[in-house]
Amino acid sequence: MAEGEDIGVDRAVRAARRVVEGLVRHGAEGGADLDVVAEELESIADRLEAGCPPLADRVRAMWDTERLEMTRHDPVTGPENALAPPLHVQGRSDREVSGEVTLGLAHQGPPGHAHGGVTALLLDHLLGMANHWAGTAGMTMKLTLRYRRRTPLFVPLTVRARQTSVEGRRITTTGEICDPDGEVCVSAEGLFAALDVSGTSREAAQRLAAD
Amino acid sequence: MAEGEDIGVDRAVRAARRVVEGLVRHGAEGGADLDVVAEELESIADRLEAGCPPLADRVRAMWDTERLEMTRHDPVTGPENALAPPLHVQGRSDREVSGEVTLGLAHQGPPGHAHGGVTALLLDHLLGMANHWAGTAGMTMKLTLRYRRRTPLFVPLTVRARQTSVEGRRITTTGEICDPDGEVCVSAEGLFAALDVSGTSREAAQRLAAD
């Protein structure tokens, strides 16, 4: 699960992440000419929208991979998705997946700290990756998050997850986000229903493409 | 809790949302010149970063509002935050808050459907808004999400939340996301510890500003 190579869109997405964070940091009171920025962004959006492949083709291409644990488009790790902070994830030999991420002002909940929903997004995704990594993926049925202390912005956080049990179709997976001192900020427990995600994802993408 | 007026940065943020979605829709295979797009986005990011006020000033300005239930910068509803889909929320007379949102390909989890972590983000935020709206805000202690059916992309979803009990400092709040047919896709229950958020947020922003 190393990072993918830089294939064209990745550089634009990295710059778009800087724009998103830059806009939040800048706000209405900063020194840049926001009318010019808006016009330029609208021009870029126009060209991207004009250049898009048909949606069905794009969805099929997204899911046409053997490595469903590491999609390129998802909103947590995806190098093609500027919503992704991104979280950089690695599979570990002890059946755990582990990632590192630094959140910015765009991810703020309480002053100077991460939004609880953003940490939920990171954990939900990493629990799913842990299931893929362990070899039995599933659909989330229930996700429980416990907020133990505020999660800081602007410092490297560690996010970990591991599948703890598979009983019939019932998968249990846990994870946590830790601050740089190793203290757990948020922990998560997920209950999943096992499925053949590989087949299911491709079939679903094909159905969507056929609509 | 009507939408804020359009104060300069909002138009740029709306365009940035189109860029984020456009990049995911476009991918590496679309027809736009991605090197040019990347260069233009880098130029915009440079100017925004150069024009940013000092972080402490920006954080203080963000929280210097009487309307803490409706921040302008948050990653769910914020007109200054391109991460926000955005969810458009209104307070209702029956003590419920209710919002509408349409998710795009950038929010995809399973093929053609919303990421479970994105729906968790929306619900976490709206539960917090419901607490503000009800007059007793709190810190999230525990959040439980139940995924009942897949949440569709590209159609208007309804997100609702209401505070169901306050016992001492213990607040319970529930909410759900419904598809256009009114079927519940995801439901949430949050347990919060009551606090004087108004004072706390301002004080925290001031502490951060003093660092």
C-alpha cells in the first residue's frame, strides 16, 4: 500500500489542497484579490468539467483495479481527491494498517482542534482498509466513536486499525487516532457484514455504468 | 440559521468546490491540460498563502461571533470552507435542525454511493448544531452510527437532528440522513458533555491566539 506514482492529476490535486486550506486561512480579510482568485478558479472548473469523461466511464475506471484497499479517488487517502488530507497508509506485518496525517485549519472543529466528524471520517476509512488488508472486507453496519481528548491540528497524527474478529459474516474492527505523544484522542469500533467486495465493487460499478 | 451573505471569499470557495469535484470527475484520463491546471492552482495557492493574516488573528476572527451554531469556516456548512459540500441547515420551531445536501463523486465510498465517513461527518456536525439550537451545547463523548442502506450520490439528501435529553451534564442527541424517498440511510446517536460553549470557544480561540 505504498503511495501511487504521480500520474498527471496528482500534482493538480496537491495544489487544490493548498487552495482549499489557503482559502480558509485567508478568509474575507486577507490580502489576496479574491475576485481574481474566484475568476481563475471558475475558469479552471469550466475546463475540468468540459474535459471530464462520461461519468459511467469514469466510475468504471475508478474501480478497475486489483487493489481495492487502495483506491486513488477516495476522500481520505486518494491522490486524485483534494478532499483527502491525505492520510498516508501502510499495511503492517502484524495485520494492522497504520497511517500518518496532519490536519489543517480546514479540518477545524473546536478552536485549534480537529472536527470530530473529520476524525470519524479518517477512522471509518482506515477500519475499512484494515478489513481489506486482513482479507475479509465488509459493509459497515455500525460504527462507534469515543472522543477521549481533543485532536490537535498542525501536528502529525497516527491513525491505526486492525481486524479483531470474524465470526461468520460478522467482522469486528477497531482503531484509534493518537497525537504525537502517543495519547489516544479518538478510538473507534466498527461492526461490518462480510462480503466479496472485489466482485461487489466491480459489479456495482458496471451496473452504475450501464444506467 | 439562514445562509450568510456573500462576503468576498464565498464565490472563490464555491469555485474551489467545483475544482475539487471536477478533478475527481476528470481523473488522469480526461481532456483538460492538467499541467496548466496544476500551474494555475499553484499560483493561486501562492497568492492566498502570501495574503493570509497571521494564524492567531484568523482563528480569533473565526470565533468572534455571537452565532456559534453557524460558523462560516467549518468543514460541513461553512461558506468559507471548500471541504464543506455544503450542508444548508435551518433551525425549526420544533427544536429540530434540518438540512439539505447533495453529495458528489468526491464523496464516494462504495461505487456510486456516499462514503460512510462522509455521512458520519455530516451527522456529527448536525448533532452539534442541534445542541446549540436547543440551547445546551456540549463536547462529543461518544457517537454511534448505524448504516441502514447505502446513501446515494447526486440526489438531494435530508439530514435532521434533535436534542432528545439533558440530564445533568449528559446530553443525548439523535439524527439521521434520508434519501429523496424519505428512507433512513444512516442514523446517529451522540452523547455529549454539556459546557458553556460560547465562553469556551472564545477563550480557547484567545488562548490559541496568545500562543
